[in-house]
Amino acid sequence: MPRRGFVNRFLSVSLTALAGAVIYPVLRFISPPRIPEAVGDRVKAGTASEMAKKKWKIFPFGQVPAILIETGPGQFKAFAATCTHLACTVQFHLESRRLWCPCHNGWYDLTGRNVAGPPPTPLEAYEVELTGEDIFVHRT
């Protein structure tokens, strides 16, 4: 193979690889991620046995996070886990038995009402349905 042919092929392959390395991430950025929607606004949040261990759990409710809390034996509450201040994910603070947003120290009680910090509105509450061992959450 002549030297000019080798250089032409090498440059063609190199430019094609460079174009692919630039175009592929751009296409991945433009296309939306494949996140499952909540089918019929009802999802399985977990089981009673797994909730007995930790007492709370963050789970996906379609495209948003939700939080499931065991308030007593066999009693559960669920809320949207997105803080109403700046959309951080809230956590359950076991010692105070309240929901806490770690971003700006916002607090919610077990009814989802904002009680301290900067959150302007309450959390959206969901209905919880216990079917055997399975816990289902759906919109009210």
C-alpha cells in the first residue's frame, strides 16, 4: 500500500471516530431518559417485612421520588419526597419522627405539613394500601 493511501485511510478512520465521539454524547443528551411512568397512578412501594427493618423508604413514583414511612405496626404514610422549597429529596428523621430536607433544614410533620424552615407548602400526600405483605401507594 502506498504511503499516501495509508495516510488517507488513517485520517478517514480517525475523523470518523472523532465525529462519533462528539455526536454520540450530544444525541444521548438530547434524547430523554427512559424512566417508567406510574402505571395507573398506583405503584408497589415495598413489603411490610422490609419496612419493619428501617421504618422508611424512598421509592420511585413514576418520575418523582416518594417516601414511605411506617408510623406504627401495620400503619404507613406516603408522601412526595420532593421538598417544596428547592426540590431536594426529603428524609425521615427517626428521632424526631418528622420529615427533614437536608438542603436548607426544612421540616415537615407526619401529615406532610411544613413546620419549620424555608419550605413554603406541604408535601403531597398519597394513599397507602396494604395487601397482604405488599404495600401499594396511589394518588388520592
